Amino acid sequence: MLKTDIKSLTIEELKTKLLEMGEKPFRGKQIYGWLHEKQALSFEEMSNLSLELRRRLAERFTLTHLEMVRVQESAVDGTRKYLLRLYDGNLIESVWMRYHHGNSICISSQAGCRMGCSFCASTLDGLARNLTPAEMLEQVYAVTRHTGQRISHVVVMGTGEPLDNYDSLLRFLCLLTGEGGLHISQRNVTVSTCGIVPNIYRLAREKLQITLALSLHAVTDEKRQSLMPVARRYPLDEVLAACEYYQKETGRRLTLEYSLIRGINDSGEDAAGLAAIAGKCGFHVNLIAWNPVSERGFAPPQRAQVEAFQNKLEKNGINVTIRREMGRDIDGACGQLRYGYSRGNSSDGSELLRASRRHR
């Protein structure tokens, strides 16, 4: 019998499954609490269920949990990067960050990425597979268990393109923010996309209260296509039209993420183009000083260059922030997360990558 991933089920689906097993609906709510409030790692832990029911659950369902392979902590800001192993041996990374407003986690939505952005480490080894809703959720749970601290903000900006794994993303958001779980507000969730136009429209029609962030990184089609292959399929005008639609349908202001790469997209002309795009629709701009990736032939800007770029935008009335990069010394900052292994301060990354490939 093909087993069902129980942690990926909504509470109503779980109640239905329990009814099919001849159990009362309240058992579904009870088990859901074990999964998402108490974060049980096995059916054996569900002590208020009969031994017989626990046996039957184990026969019918799998209970996803991730193996914690390595934890690295930044000596600069206390950020922690987690290397986690999936059931099939694939490895993913998640990052835990402490802010004054609470603890935040950046999770992965895929093992690897097929978008091919030329400045990003996550796509270096391509895409292995999509993550299940439970695997996305378990990143939050695993880190919560390790830190012993509540996570209040979740960003889906790790390895992978979230809208390339749309159905799992949507279910994950439902589980994360719905009743019976961590009670994380949708307003405290951000999803980043490089611009999968059809799925931006789909997500808009869900009318969720999450923040959508577009990875823009260039203000002309020619330059954007040179940095981001996905731009060859979805031209800038189509992407921005979808983003306008998202903002109108949800009432949530969209964020433009813009990684500044020295000599590539940091000119006065680039600033003027970005101001025109953001100003037209009232988008927020989040400037990111490009974080070094050893395999990429780019250079990060100096702090003064980033601030000068910010000033040009502000003079045009644009709401703009400079992202505080955390975890750079452990390769845990934006654009540095990898599929398969974790570089940072450890020397055994290549062996972990080989181990991951042996399991596939």
C-alpha cells in the first residue's frame, strides 16, 4: 500500500482519512495537534492514542522529519545555517536569523534550482526535485526544536523557485498559517519569485496576505535576460503587469528585490530605470549588495556605492531599504545557499555532496 505523507494533509483532510479508518473525527484534530503543535517525530510519541491506532497510522502514513547534518553559526551576527538531509539523501539549507522584531527563518522550496540565474549559488547543480509541503514545513519545525525559540517570520527565499513548486507552496502556506499549527500570521510570510508570470496571477487570486517579492535585478529585458534566463520566457512588461495585478488583488504592497553587482546593474541609468518601475506602481525596493559566490565572476559593490544608489532612488520618491545581510561569513546570506552541501567554515562539503548524490 502506498503510504500518504500525513504532515502534508490539512486538518480537514486528516479528519476524512480518520473517518475512512473507522475513527471519530476528533481523532484527526488530536493527531493534527501532535504533528503541528507538539511536532512529534514519530507515531509512538502520540501517547493519548491507543497502541492499535498508532500501529494503523504507521501502516498507512509516513511522518516526515529531516536529519540535521550540520549547524554553522556566524561569529558576526549569530545567524545559524542548517544543513538538512531529506529522506532520499538530498541535502538542503535553511537559515535562522534573530532580529529585534523576532526570529526569522529562510527556507528552501526545492532541492536545487533550475532557473539558472548567473549570480546565484543555489542553481549551480541544477534541480534535483521539488520539496513536499511537509519538507518545507519541517525546516521550520526542525530549527524551532533546535533553537528552542519561537519563529515569527518565514521567508521562502532559500534554494529553489517557490512558484516553480506552486502546489506544494500553497499547501505549505495553508499549513503554516492555518489553525492548529504555529499560528504564524500570513503578513509575516514573504515569498520570493524570479517572475513565473502564470503563477503570480494564480497566487494573486488566492488573495493571501503574504508579501510577494520579485527578484528584479535589472531594469531592461536585455540586461535581465543576461542575468536571469527565465526573463527570456517572461519579458519585463509581462512580469510587472502580473505584479501590479497581485498588488491590486491582495492589497499587499509588492517588493522589488535588486541585487547590486558592481559594474553590471549599479549605474545612474539603472537607478533611474528602477525608480521609474517602482514609482509607477508604488512598489517597495529592497537593495541587496551582491554576496560573493566563488564560482561566479562578479564583484560586490562598496557600501558607499549602495548608499549612493539608494539616495538616487529616494530623490525620486521611492521607498527603499538596504537589506541587512546576515550570515555572510558562513555563506548564509542572500544568493549564497546551495543544494547538496554547505561550504561555510567546514571542509567536508565535497564529501557531503558525494554522499547526497550516492543516495539519488
